[in-house]
Amino acid sequence: MTTRTHTETVTFHHPFKLDETINTQPAGSYQIDTDEELIEGLSFVAYKRTQTIIHLHSKSKNSSLTRALTIKASLLKQALERDRAADGNILKDLEIDYYFLGEKS
């Protein structure tokens, strides 16, 4: 089976909770790893998500320590949406450039 891992960084602007079983985490940037598996037998290339991992910051004084926690991607999405709603701008981190006619950045 062919698998791939996509790594990205997400930023929470406010302390957040993923669910009731995980303690509140401080605002900051977090590494997210998404593992995907090739769906074989199709006439096109497609992958399905097999797991999502968030790397949580250590609560100890040794800042190089992290905890890797497997989570549901939907919980991460909901936590990010709540964080953006608290800012009043849910589009803040989308990588979209807005141009009006005749304008260029």
C-alpha cells in the first residue's frame, strides 16, 4: 500500500479544546500530520485520510518535548472554526488573494 504524510502548521489565536477528554491547550502554532493511503483500483489517483496527528506543546520546562496525539480531523476543524469565530473573522487564515477589477497586489 502506498501512503503519504502531509505536514502543515495551524495557529490558534486563543486557548482551545479539541474535546472533553483533552485538556485546554494554549494559543500558538501546532504541527499537524495527516496520513493518507492510496485508493487502488481506480482509473484516477485518489487518497483517503487514515489518521490526523496533532503535536501538542509540552507543559514541562523542556520546550523541546511534545506529545503526538491522534485525533479526528473533524475535531480539529471544529476547534479551528471556534477559534476563528472568536476573532470575528473566519476567513483570516485562508490562503486566498482578493483582487478587485484593475487591482494587482
